[in-house]
Amino acid sequence: MKADRPIRVAQMLARMDYGGIEMVVMNYYRHIDRSKIQFDFIVFEGSELPQRKKIEELGGRVYEVPSLRHPFAYSRAVLKLFKKNKYDIVHANMNTLSVFPLRMAKKAGVPVRICHNHSTAGPGETKKNILKNILRHFSKIYPTELFACSEYAGKWLYGDKASFRVIKNAIDIDRFKYNEKTRADVRRKLGIEDKLVLGHVGRFELQKNHDFLLDIFHSVHQINPKTALLLIGEGELEDKMKKKADELGLKDSVFFLGTMNDCAPYYQAMDAFALPSLYEGLGMVAIEAQAAGLPCFLSDRVPKETAITDSVYTLSLEQTLDEWAEFILEKVTKNKRKDESVKIREAGYDIELEAEKLMGIYDELIER
């Protein structure tokens, strides 16, 4: 590490709200030694930035730049920042869009330029997928280092033969460990003490497949009316999903809880977790759910690396709603909540250990 000042890393993000990528970067930021490494966060204008106060308390800086809807303005703004702040490392967490800041980082002479992929692609997002597939061809031109949240995500962006590092979407495991008192408190607050509770955490966007999830829950509810569904997140499809829940007669059984900076207590209130995504780079929320001892029901589009405990089940999106519902109910009734922290830690998802590893990687890259 440099003795005179911390290594200064520009963390490049798109919109910074309470999304999964932002939570990953913030987890690492809270747990690194900030006397040795400091982060700046460079994000799109219009971001909600609920983390700004915490970032600044920890010594970081936040810069807002035009969004990539204005690519030339964005490029000019980030190039100016890179030259002004003389970053040691630019760490781009924007998936295929990372090509834009990394191109400017190379132009500015930043010595270490990291492309970090957290996602893949799936059906139903035609325009987005066209852009992703075009940008994939440029993913290895401007970075000096390639990172990914999983082997699956890395191979998707960089190719099967590419050399890249997997940086785990690590969590504070102890925060998610099952707690009976917390479970009782949250269930009492929501008025679901006697319900079998299915849960989901994710932005209301096509990728997360809320439409299918509501249909699954409708089938579950028809079999067992004493059930509830907790949905944590917000997004452009939220109002549409609220309307659908009403049309399915589920208004009193589906809880739209909005976005929050700490989902841990709500995992305790659940009896099962569902992630029927159309695609994922990993599925960090499923790691959190496993840490809480929950049985997890994932679509076959979620990477197999996400499954750590014995209570993870994969179902095809081609299976019927009744097949999903019956399988969920069968497994939930047999599940016994237990502490899975050892398995989660051994799989490499302990943020205390992984933050140390990331610091070592940054140091190694600077010293080359």
C-alpha cells in the first residue's frame, strides 16, 4: 500500500439506489481498511443516492455525471474527473456499459482499469439485449483486469476461455442469521403471525419476473389461503404488479414493502424465498436468504453457483404454476430453520474475509 495516501478507487455505477450492485459495493466499502483504500462513487445524475451520507461519513466522495442517455456528455464528465483526481484504479461495475468509463479511463492514463460484470441477459428485453451483445465485443479492449460476480457471469461477458477473477457478492453473514425474536416482531408488525410467508427482494423490472411470481403465489394461495407474499423493492413495474395483485384477489395477502436499506429482519419473517428471474449474474439476495436459513426456489436461469445450502431448489420457467406451487408448499412444510453461516462462509461469502482479499488484489495491481 502507498504510505503517503490511501489508494483512491473510482467506483463507477449507473443509478445508485438500493439495487444489488450498489449493495455489493457498499458492503465492501464498509469493511475495507479506509486508511489504506478509499472509494469515490461516480454515478448518474438523478440517482436517489440514499447512501450519500454514509459514504461521506466514511471519507468517500460522490460525483454525479450525466447518464449514458447522453454518452458524449457522460464521457466528457468522467474524463474530466479522472484527470482531475488522478485515480489509481477505476473499477467499473456497469456490466456491458463499463466500456464507456473504461475507455475514458484509458484516455486519462489511469493505470488500473477493472471491468466487473454482475449480470447476463435474458428473453424479453430485445432492445437491451441488442445493445448488450454489441458492447460485449468491446468488453476486453479497455480494461487491464476482468472481474465477475460468478463464473457464469464472467464467461457470459468475456468468453469461455477468458481469464478473469471471481469477486464474491459477500455479505455480513451475522446480520442474516436466523433470529426467532426478530421473526416474531416483524410478523406481528405486518399482521401475518399465523401465515405461511413467501418472500422476494428485487427491483420491479422485467428481469426479476414479478409477473410470474404473482401467478405462482396465486396458485399457492388457492391451495393454502393462509399464505402471504412479501415483496421488497421498487421500480417501473411496481404499479402494474399492484394492479395485478388486486385483479387476482390478493390485495390483502401481498405486501408491497418498498425499498429499504436493511432487508435482514424481513428474511426472518419469511418461510421461503423465491427468485424466478429471467436471468441473473449470481442472485445475491438468494445468498442472503440462505444465510437466514430459508428454503430458496430459483428459476433455472439463476446460476448454479448461487446454490450453497441443501435447501435450494431449481425449477424451470417452463413448468406449470401448479407444479411450482405444489413443490414450494411440499418443501416448506418439511423445512427446519437452521444456522447456515458456516456453509455460507466456506463458500466465500463472508464480507470480512472477502474485503481483505479485495484489498490485497488492489494492492497487487498497483504494485505491478
